[in-house]
Amino acid sequence: MKFAREGLPFIAIAAVLALAALLFATRRGGWPGWFLTAVMIIVAVWVAYFFRDPERTGERGSRVVTAPADGKVVLITEVDEPAFIHGRAVRVSIFMNVFNVHVNRYPVSGTVKYVQYNPGKFLNAAVEKSSLENEQRSVGIESGPYRILVRQIAGLIARRIVTYSREGERVEQGERMGLIRFGSRVDVFLPLDAAVRVKIGELTTAGTTVVAELPQR
């Protein structure tokens, strides 16, 4: 199994702690030592599982918008987006729990025209006001005649947003965009006339699930 490179230090630390607990239990014996060992092994396995980075394939195309994140669709709403789209847009919000793959992917191919970091709070990422108040990174992509914005939003226990994007670079649909550690949310902003193909409560798979179809222009 492939793992996100940002997770390798965490995986190594968890494995070392599990090994230390096993050595302690082997030398000292007793149920507390073996209980601690079992707990540390479970934690080590979970950390590795959290940072898994599977390959993804799915429908591709210039008018297809794929999910930027694994998770559950929690909001679909029309909003103002002044930073990159400069007007009204449809926002699809995907909430990632601690069991989802946390590697984020580009929903469309194109050129990165906007990258912005905003510090903020760490509210529950599933609620509406987290879009305005939480720590976040935004990436705007110009894809032919379309402008698509992806926003990574920190959550209650997320304390690190990683974004690989650089302004001016060419990116491909389904390619890895970044990662958010330990529970969070990703919003994708679409043109108003895009045909949304997901519903609230639906589960998405990054790089595979089709979120919307863009209009012919």
C-alpha cells in the first residue's frame, strides 16, 4: 500500500512506540504491559491507515468535475465567491472524517491561477460558518473557459493543511493536490450553470466520483 509522504514520520513514530511497548511487555510481563502493547499496535495501524494514498481512476474530461476529496457531501449551496470566481457560484462541500483518505486531488485539468492561505479558527468543519472562520487554503484553477476553486478547510482536530499547488503550474484532473491531517472539509466552487451530479449525504471518492458537469461554452 502507498502512503502519503507527509504521513511517513507519523507512521514511523507510531511504529517505534508500538515496538517499545512490545519490548516493555516482553521484559516486564503482566497484563498492563500487554494491554499497552495492544493499544499501541492499534494506534500504529490506524495511523498508517489514515495516511494511505491509493491510486485513483475514473471518468475524465474537460467538462467533468471530479471530487477533490473522499467523504460525505454535507452542503450544496449558491454563494458569492469574490476571491477568484468574482461572483455567484455553486459550492459543494465534502466533509472528511478521520477514517477517510485525506489526500486531496484536482477536480479538473488546467492552470493554477490563484493560491491563498487564510489563518483562522478550528471549528467543526461540517458547519456552515467554518467556510468563513476556519483556517483554509484556496486553489483557483483556470480550465478552458471555466474557473473552478478548491478550498481546503481545517476542522476540529485538523492542524495542518498541505497544498502542493503553485501559481502558473499546469495540473491534471485526479492528480494529487495536497492533504489535510486528521479530519476536515474540502469545498469546490462551480459555475452557476454547472449540473451538479451529487446529493447531500452522498459519499464521494477523490478523483473518481463525478461531482458536476460543466456547461457547453
